[in-house]
Amino acid sequence: MEKEYFKGQSGFLADYKKVAKEPFDSQKVIEAVLAQLDLPENTETATFVLTGSQTKNGRSIKFPFKKEMVAQDQEATVSDEFFYEGEPFEFDLRDEEQR
């Protein structure tokens, strides 16, 4: 059984598998997702972007996530938790970059 790094991980991997070129290593995908979600510009809402070169249809895909700060113990240790919100969507990366 895989370790769960974020809520909704199994749903994310199922959605990822539908759109990504195969084969892929689940652990490497999760590491890439966490690295992208930890970027400073990802505050309460965050997205993981799979570029067109990595998808079956050649179009970029955004996977929506939610980020929450969570207290872990009595000593107020705070960490970020990510939640996959489901329903990835296609977009034209060129249009996004021009804005």
C-alpha cells in the first residue's frame, strides 16, 4: 500500500493516469506534485500543471488542490496539508503565458 502524502491521492493518481503518457512512476509524480504545490505562489488554492508534452492529447492539464495549515500537536506545530479537489481540466498553456 502506498503512503498517502495528500488527501485524495488515489483519486488524483486515477485522474493522472487517464491523461498522462504512460508509463509513469507514481512516487516520482507525487514528488513533482508536492514540489509544485509548495511553491510560494500557491496559497489557499493551488494547482498542479501537467504540460502538453506529458499528456496523451498534447494539451496542458491543471489539477486543482486546496492547501490548509494544520496544527499537529499541543505545541502548535503547524504544517501544510494538501487536498486534491478532483476534476482536472485542459487549458491552452500559450494563452495562460500571454496573460
